[in-house]
Amino acid sequence: MKQDIEALSHSFFEEVVAIRRHFHQHPELSCEEFQTAAFICKKLEEFGIPYTAGVAETGVVGLIEGKNASSCCIALRADMDALPIIEENKVAYKSAAPGKMHACGHDVHMACLLGAAKILNSVKDQFEGTVKLLFQPSEESYPGGAIRMIGEGVLEDPKPAYVIAQHVINTLNSGDVGMRPGAYMASTDEIFITVKGKGGHAATPSQVTDPILIASHIIVALQQIVSRNADPLVPTVVSFGKIIGNGRTNVIPDEVKIEGTVRTYDEAWRKKVHRRIEQIAVSLAEGMGATCEVKIAHGYPYLYNDPALTAKLSLLASEYLGAGHVKELDQRMTAEDFAYFAREVPSCLFRLGIANESKGIGSNLHTSTFDVDEESLATGMGVMAWMAVEILRELQVTSDK
């Protein structure tokens, strides 16, 4: 089977590269992935794979049934949406959509899953069970597509024993994959603070209640939550990326808006840090004569990779790629709505290396120069297909006992 999958990965490689380039040239933002979904459906039809469209509005769910299809099931997931970034790459497949770009590799995820699907459909008479294909919209924008798909029943009929996803990363070379068991990616919540004071002429500060000064104190004080309130063993980030005052050189405004994010790995602490942010911001503002409104939008939970499943996938990746091509990952403070799948069934998100220094490819995700070494597509589709058939085989052996 391994040799068959390797051969099919090589055979389908050029087609999968073309698929990836199509997605890259035609990016769509969260909740707008209508043409992306239509293209996925077209490819599944060409491959002879039945599917359901319109899940969570733009999501697509495919089904590959092997022998004894009802005996067991696993799911493979790829996200679909792009980012509002202007691409700077000088490539033939550069984004044709102004201000939109697949800068997080979701074009690769979809292409690899379609490639893996074609491989699996080609060998479905050689494995038992069912592979469910989850093409998920809106990973980049809260509340995310994962929780909507779950709410619409994608983890039922049939219910997968595991859900597996891969995500590109620029810190690993093309041909490598990365694994980490347990807590891997952080929860993410959005902070919205409005400081309301009394504006006026900047030359008469005694006659105003300066919300800019107060907002500055709040930002500095909130940074100390991490250094003085958080358990040093629990990773925590409090960061602010947007401040709007709307005054001018000689005008102090009436209010200032601040927006930021808080991320961590502990659900109990997550609730406490929300309360601490509000307490500090409100009390500081009141102590300086202003008022303060704090709203925290509850975002994705932290991502937990099932240790047993991750160990199995690491071993399978070593068998397929060679032990030297499977790397250990560090924890990341970035977030993923795949975490919702992981809260429902044992799951694992692993990383696909896409960097190639000799080709000048290595820009970080979410940047205007992000690109991938397309040789990684062969790795991505092949290793996913191999993992799927071997995990199904193990599930079948277990059920037979």
C-alpha cells in the first residue's frame, strides 16, 4: 500500500500543483468561499467522490467508502478561506483578487486534501472503512467554520473515530512534517476597550480628562498581568494592535478605543484573566476621572492534540517519509478553530514543512510574501493518504478483537 500511495502521489503531483495554483489565484475571504467550494465540488465529481455542499453555507463534505464502509470512519480536514492581504510575490499564479491572498497556506491544505482524496478513492478496494473529507470555511474569522460544521452534524452519520488536519509552516523544510502531542496552540479572545473622558484643547490640559493618557496607563498596566498575575508555567499573551484616538496635534478627543488579544492554554485561567483585564481597565479609568467599557469576545479554545493519536501519526509519518523527516514542534501562541473538532473527538493537527532556502522560500505565514515550495504538495497528500489507510486498518484490527 505504501508503494501504491507513493506512486499515486507522484502520478497526481502536477494536477495537485495546478489545483493549488488555481486556489491561490482565486482567494476568497471567510464566509465568501462560494467559488472555492464550487471548484472543490467539481474536482470531487471528476474523482467520482460523493459529497454534500452548502455545509456551514460554503463548506463541503466528501465521503470515500472502502470495503465494509460502516465498520469505522476517520475524517480529514482542510480550511478554505484566505486573508485580506495584498500579495507581493512575483509569480505566475499571484492572487488575481485585489487585497486578498492565501497567505496562510489554506490553498495548500485544500489541494493536498483533494490529492489525498484522489489517492484514497483509487485504492478504496484495498482498505476497510470510510474517510470523511471536511472542507471547512472561515477558519480565519471568529466564530469560525468548525463549530458551525459540527453544529450541522459533520461529526455524525458516520461518526469519525479521529479527525486529522495538516497545516503548513515556514520553519520546517519541504519534505518534513512536525508533530506535538497535548496542548499545542493557544486559545484566543479579542479585547475591546473604550475609554471615555472629556476632550478639549491640548494647550489647556487642566480642563480635560485626557482619554489618551488614561488609555496609555491601561495598556501598560495590562501588560503586567502576564508578569505578575499569570502562572509562569502557563503561557499567556496580552497584546494590543489597535488604538484610535481621533484627535489631532492640538485636540484631545473625548474617547479612545483600544483593541487587542489575550491567549493562553488554561481554561480556568482564561476566565480569570478576562476578569482581571476588566478590573484593571475600569478601576484605572475611574481613578483618573474617566469611564471605561470593556468587552471581550470569547474566541477559539486551545488546541489539544490527542497524545495517543499523535504518537501513531508520528510513527506513520516516519514510516512514510523516514524518521529524520518528522520533527518535534514547540508550542505556539497562534490559534486554530480546529480546536473545536479536537474537543469532540480525538484529533491531531500536524505541520507540513514548506520552506526551501535555495528557492528563497521561507516567509512567515500571514505576510505578503508568503509562498511554498510546491514539492511539499507531494509530501502533504501522500502522508495524509498513508495515515488514513493505516489508521483505518488499526481501527479495523481493534474492532475485530
